[in-house]
Amino acid sequence: MNRALADDNHQHNATLILFVTGEAPRSRRAHHNLTAALEANSIDDAPTREIDLLREPQEAISFGIFATPALMHIDASGKRRVLYGDLSDEYSLKNFLSAL
């Protein structure tokens, strides 16, 4: 995932942000599950970013994240949706990504 792409100031594109806590097992699983789901659904053009809250704890407050891992989708209008957990529930993840 490209961590440099898409920040909160780029509201003109849909953005996916995966919030993790370092190399914690659930964070690693979330990263793996998201990568696999994006590939399986041929979603390779959505700007994707990963924020490690151990390195940037202030981002939890900025984005209103209260647990990790968490996947946030910010649409072109700035509306935010969040899916919490390691993204292992394929149905929930596919449904979440269907908005892209």
C-alpha cells in the first residue's frame, strides 16, 4: 500500500485508510486481508494509505478512530465510513469495498 497517497485534504478522490498499531498480529492480518480483497476485486486505482498509530497517535484523534485495526473510506464528498477489525469477515469487507 502506498502510504504517501491520499490524505484528508484530498477530498476529490475516494480514499481508503488502514489504521494499524505497528506489527501487531491483528494489524498484519488486516493489511494482508485488505491487500487480498483489493486484488480479488480488481480495485487497484483507489488511493490507499496506511497509518501506524504507534508512530502517529494524533491521527487517531484527527480521524476519530478508537480501535485498531480500522479501515476508513472517505468518499469524494468527504463522507466517512469505518470498518473495525482484522478484515477477516470477507462478506463485510466486500460489502464495505463495494462503494469504491
